[in-house]
Amino acid sequence: MVKLGRLLTAMVTPFDDRGEIDYKQAKKLALALLKSGSDGVVVA
């Protein structure tokens, strides 16, 4: 069985003013979630 971690956080997708995915902000958010204790993030 694969161990996924104890805390997986569903991450929101940040968008810019044009409605495009803001990958820079997504990276910052993912790193902040991991730094604050999440074992991983869920992106759908």
C-alpha cells in the first residue's frame, strides 16, 4: 500500500486578471502549504 501522508490539503487554483492560471502564485501557495505542515497538496 502506498503511504500518501497524514495531511493532504486541497489547493485552490490562483488565476491572474486575464483568467489564466497564475503558475507563480500556485508555486508560492503550494510551498506555503507544505511549509505550514501539509504532507502534500491535492490539485484537481
